[in-house]
Amino acid sequence: MYKTILFDFDGTLTPSLDLWLEAYRYATRVCGLNLDDSELIEHWFYTSYTELCAYYKLPSPEIVDKLVEEGLAQAWTHAELYPLVVELLESCRNAGMNIGMVTSSYRNQVEHSLKKLGIAKYFGAVVAAGDTIEFKPSPEPVWLALDRLKVNAEDTIFVGDYEVDIKAGKAAGTATALFLPKQNAPYYDFEALRATQPDFVFSHYQELLQFLRFA
């Protein structure tokens, strides 16, 4: 059906939102804040560090960024993959598909995790934080991945777990698939995510394997 498949990373290939929550707990504790998980989920996910510094009167975005990265380094020792991710990647590769990643996470953390999880070999291009001026939902990171893979948007499907992934894929001209695993329910409004109108919605990778005609 498609010649190229792009993936988001956090919350899509790995159930990592809990790990980000751990990192935010660490960063806020070091900064002297005592925030419960509900506030961290509401305010810290997908909010710029500049905004957070202004709201919580924190030292600087650079310091917060460093602390979050320290927290992630500790939390990511527990990273794992969703079931059937390897099977899907292997099927895509065997079918001759181009495979890429478009993530807003730190490159060093992502590349280390891909190696640790044993899936780095599948990705012909990885676009990470800092590779582009604009972040998702801008199409710029998706366009860069397509350019690095030397492929066309109309032959591509972008798989992600959040609205910025679907919006970025649509803006870039790709098809889109929205992953809604139960592990992500505490962090997202699933109905709001469905309202982005992706081309395909799934909650288990077996469904995506079937959609791509691999199963």
C-alpha cells in the first residue's frame, strides 16, 4: 500500500510517557517544586520550557532542559517496545519499504534507546529535536525525513500517537495512522485525538500489521 513508513518514537514505538513523567518529577524536585502527577501531565507535556519557567518562576529553560535530560537518562534504563513492533519493522523491511523516524525527543537519547532496544538497524533516517527550526505539528520535520530517505509524501504513511503527529503528516502530504494504546490513556483525550481524522486508528500493532497487509 505504501513505499515508506515513518514513526514517531515516544508513546508510539515505546510506552515511554511514564518515563517522561519520571523525568519531569526529577526536574521539578531538583527545582524545589512539589507537583502531583496530574499537574505534571496537564502542564509539562508539550509545553515549552520558556513558558514553564515563566509560570513556575524557574531559573532558565536551559537549566530545566538539562534536568529533564538527566531525568530521562535515569528513566530510560527501563525502556521497552510495544508488542509486535519488531515484527512490524521486520515486515516493512522485508517488503522493501523505506523506514524513518520523526521525533521531537533528544537525538542522543533516541539513538541510544534504538540501539538498546535493538531496532536502530531498521531506520534509514531519524529526524530528532534540533534538526529543524520548527517542531511538529509543522510539516518541516516530516519533509526533512522524506528528503533524507529520498521518497515522496504521497507514498508514505506516518504513524504517531499524538495530534501533532497527525497534523504534521497531513500538512506534509502523507497518510496518517493514529496509535491509541491503553497505556497512553492517562495522558491524552482519545476522542480529541480521533477528531484529527487520521486515515487509520489502531490500539495494537496486530491491527497495523493487518492494515498494511502483513498479517
